Amino acid sequence: MENVLIIGATGSIGSIVRKNLLESSDSHLTLFVRDTSKIKDVNIERESVVSGDAAKISDINSAIEDQDIVFVSVTGNLPEIAQNIVTAMDDEAVQRIIFISSMGIYNEVNSDGDSNNISSALIPYRKAADVIEQSDLDSTIIRPSWFDDELDTNYQLTFKGETFVGRNVSRNSVADLATRIINEPTLYENESLGISRA
């Protein structure tokens, strides 16, 4: 049984990953959230709820202790959050991380060959991904297209260095990919994956 920390467990992706893992695994889930009142129907045998702020290294350190896998899907100061998580994982000797970023962070959508020629809105996502990728962690960066609320899990992947294909993807698809990786931790290890509807 794996211990899985979900940072952003009440978010639109994290909440689906939580549901998927309860259905598809026997993992113990630690749900890291700012507001614990947003967590409903806690399975007390398989879930722990931790209130914290990912921008505070002390909150992250205590949550990461004794975890096997860390899944991150948050908003906010992403480079700072990413650095806090990397530091805490190093301190606690936790190696595996799956981190949700965004398409376009490598100028892979309409590439002109310059991977740094990206819009200002994407710079925090790129900086956070750089922090994760330049660490010694076993990481998977997931770069979704625009989310929608369709129920399908029909998706295709592109790898770092490849032109991104497609423009939309369901939240269910992003969560499905993350769940597959959490349940098979060597899957897509040290890869950066674009995901869009097939």
C-alpha cells in the first residue's frame, strides 16, 4: 500500500484523482487543503486530512513526512510552491512527484524553435516545471490543454520536445492519467507529458 499526498485535494483535478484512487487502489491518501471544510465524505480508514498552505515550507514538510508519492495540482505562486515541495521531499527522502503544469510552457504549441519564447502568463508554470525537472526527484510533469467538463477519458499524449497536438481535454482525462501514474509509479518517470483530447 502506497501513501499518497494530494496537494490541492479539493481542486478540480485533485478531487477527481482522490475519487479515482479510492476506487482503483488500496493507497492511503493524505488530503492537503487550505480549507478542510471543503472535504466531504472522508474515508477515515484510508484518508487523512491536513490543513495547510503550500506556500509555507513548514506546512509542506509535515505533510510530506512518510509519503511515497506526491501529487500536486494547485494555483498560486507556483515557483515558490514547487521549490517548497522539492525541498521538503529532499528533507523527508520522498522521491516520486506528479505535478500539473500547463501546455505551452516550452513554446511547444506553435513553436518557433525558441523554447523560452512564451507568454507572460505561462512563465510561473514554466519556472515551477523547471524547479521540479532540475531537482533529483523522480518526476512527471503533466501539461494539460484547456480543461473542460466532458466526461470522456479519450486523450493523447505528446512528450517534451514534440509539438503539442490538440486544444482541449477533460478534467477526467487529466485525472485518469495522474491516477494511472500514481498506481504504477515507474510509468512516465522523468517525463513531461502534454495531454489533449484524442
